[in-house]
Amino acid sequence: SQYERRSLSPLVYCLTRLGKRMQGLEALSHPVAHGEEGQRCRDTHPGQRAMELIYTHGIQVAERLQQTLGGFEKSLLFMSWIGDPRASFFIYFPVTYFLNRKIGISVLWITVLTEWLNLVFKSLLFGERPFWWIHESGIYDEHQMPKLKQFFCSCETGPGSPSGHAMITGAAWWLIMTSLSTCIFNRTRSSLAKNIPVVLYIVLLLGIGISRIFILAHFPHQVVAGIITGAVLGFLLGQCIPENIKFIQYVVTSILLLLSGTCLSWGLHYFGVNVSWIYTYPWAAGRCHRPAREGRHSRSHESR
């Protein structure tokens, strides 16, 4: 089945292939075996069985959230919207640039790099999405299928790990949060007041994470990974923001990011991974209850 073909992430698969190449045991030409051979592949990888347990627990969490927070549906959908990575480019960057040119450029710089890193992570880790996994995994039959509701923004079509909403927005907001905290402290000299942006940062990120689980776009572990990675990248990249950068430097950076993505693709091909399977639109489209509203914009070339 298609799920069996995706049973190993490219990263795990490449590490497995590398070990076998070094031992001279085999040379495969396909990313994951089909049919019975694919089933044996799943049976011999404890990591896959562990991931199925994590996914199953994530489905239970999502089901519990929908039962408990069903009355806050509109609020959670709004939280998912403000956490959209595109908002960092079209809302947070223009607003911060208008208020402070240096901070605005820093927000844009961090957003671009974090977006690229998120795509790299998703290419290596893949990550199922709840709304299609419950059907593709084969764990649930028609009578055991969890009672979960899809929303108009559930049908994300790219790999899911880590969450782009949590990771990219978390990194951009980290810089905004620290800048705002510093500004408040300089004006009030109050240690309590300067922590208000920190509390807002945590609350809003948790709200975005819960909303992504609620709408079945991500599993809990993908959201947690996105939040942690975003905060760490925001902290690290915030320490090395280039000042007085010239246009040619933007061009060179863009070319380097493009070349690195190409090298990643070639590297996956070298280890036998068929990169086309990362583009998950067919699987998502097949399990989306509202085909007319599929997130076509969220394929693998855009972090979601």
C-alpha cells in the first residue's frame, strides 16, 4: 500500500541504506519495498512500530481536544490563521519594518532561513498528517474509525514534521518578543512588565499548537518539535542578524539556499530515495472531505 511505501522517513531510510552499503549487503533502487516485502520492512523496524504508537496516541489527543474544545472552533481556526507562515512575510514583517527598520529586516531574515530549514527537516523526517493517517495506516477499520471532524484548513498536503506554523512563527515571534520585552524594560525599568511579552509568546504559541492538533493538521509531537525548534532558531539566528546587508548578498544567499536544496535532493537520490514520494498531494487529496478546499498551496515547496 501507499502507506507501506512511506513507512520509513528519508532520514531513517538513508541511514539504513548507508549501513548496508558499508557492510556490502545490498544495493536497492527503490526507497521502500512494496507488498509483502514492504510489510517485512515494517516488521523489522522497531522505530516504525514506535511511531505508530505515537501517532495512535496523537489521534486520541486530537479526538479529546475536539470533544472538549468544540465550542471554541472559530477561535482555534483564527489561531491557526495567525500562525500561518505566510503571515510572517505579509503581516509581521511589514508591521515591524514600519515600526523599526532593523527589527523588520531581522524578522524577514529569520523567517526566510527558518522556512528553508523547515522544508529541509520535512524532506528528511517526512511526518504523516492525522487526517490522512487514520485511513492510510490500516490500524483502524470502518467500525473503529475515530470520530474526528475535518475543517476547511485541515487538508494540508505536504509532510507534517515539524509543524511549520509552530516553527516559523515561533522563530519570528521570538525576535519580536525579545525586542518588545527590551523596549518595555527600558521604558518602565520593571522586571515584571518586561515578562509580559514572554507570557504572550508562550500562550499564543501554545494556542497555535493546540489549533493545529484540533484541526487534524499535525500530531502533538510535530507541534512540540516545531515550537522547540522555532524558539531555538529564533534565539540563535537573532544573535547573528546581518546589518547593512547589500542587495548582492541577498542574491548570493538565495542562490546558496537553492543549491543546498538541490544537493539535498541529489543526496536522497544517491541513497535510493524517490524524492517524488515526498510530495504527498495525492494521499491528502484522497482523504480530504472537502476536495474543493484542499491546501494546494501547502505542498512540499511551502512550509505548513
